[in-house]
Amino acid sequence: MKQLVTKVRRCDALNGFVYLVELELPAPVDFVAGQYLMVVMGERDERPFSIASTPAQTTHVQLHIGAAPDNPYAWEVIEKIRQDGELTVKIPAGDAGYTATSERPLLLVAGGTGFSYTWSILQQHLSSSSERSIELYWGGKQPQDLYLHDQLSVLAASDQRFSYRPVVESSPQNGWNGFTGLVIPTVLAETANLADYDIYIAGRFEMVRVARDAFIAAGLPRDQLFGDALAFI
């Protein structure tokens, strides 16, 4: 990993608690879609955030940071961005990035801002010439939590390789065209044979743990499941 001082080009609220942060790199960095970086807050304080942009964007990286005052782990990073206008980062990190050489279709599973991990992979795949299909299941508590919902809907309508499947725990009585419930049971109910796919997953550790156990029990080979949280649970 390289340690770099980056300038903050953007820090924009995407909804009530998610911020799009764009960092200008002092020099290009090679990474794989789906990797993450470490924000250096102190000598022994480094905090991981998935890179939401793709390796083709060589002058900057983007992050989606879910932060609120009652979540100091992420909120302190937003405060540092606002106060200093720069962040020291270590980049790249992670072993669960996009594998372009596989012939299996891709299935992406995201909870909350775990979407940033899948967003990088999705963009990288759709920019390639691969004809493999790619499905995204993105879970949130309510529709407004899916902060790029409209953009994903347009993307799915414009590229026949991509299927977008939003899932929310609580939806309005009408006007919601996605699934209602929890994202992992929805994936299991909607997917006939998990073993046909390479599955990339990101979200809270507890969600990833539940998914790992359920997917493997349903017949998914362990080496077809990718996600950096898997190394810690």
C-alpha cells in the first residue's frame, strides 16, 4: 500500500446520512475494482472505506461514507474532511476485487453503504466488452436509503446485461417497484442456483455472516463468494 495525502474535491450529502467524498490523488494509483483504502486518523487509527470509483479514474477516488453524529467512527472522518480539506490514506487494500477472467455471471449483494463496493465492480464490468450478465440486490431500510436508485434504474434500462433488484424493509403503500423484506432471503428466493454465479457481497459484518452461511448451505462453492468482510468473520 502507498500512503498519500489527498485533497478533498467533493463532500456532498447523497441523503440524510450518506456522503459522496471525492479525493484528488497526488499521483495515479493502481487498484482493482472492489478494493478499499484506509483513512489514517492517527498513528494506530486507520479506518477502511470501499473505493466506489473504478481504476480508469486515475486522478481521483470516490467514497460513499455513511455517517451521523451518533456514529463517531465515520462521523469523525467527515469532520476531518470539513476541517482540513484533505485526508491521508493508504491505498489499495483488500483481496476481494473484481475477477474479469471468470465465465460465470455476477451477482452483487449490498447492504447500505456496502453498495460502494458493488458500485465499483458494476461500473468496471459494464465498461468492459464482457457479455456476462450482472445482477445487483441492494438492501436498505426504506427507499430513500438507496441513494443511487434512480441512476441504477436508468442504467438497467439501458444495458441488457444488468438487472437491478432493490430491496427495502419498509416501503410506501404504493409506488414501490422493488422487493420488500430483507436482502438475503430475497436473493435466496429469487435465485434458482447460486452455484451458477460469482457472488460479491458487502455490508455489515452480521449481514455478511448470515449470507455466507445461507449461501453455502444453498450450494454455493466457497471460492465463488467474494467480500473483504469474509476475512474477519
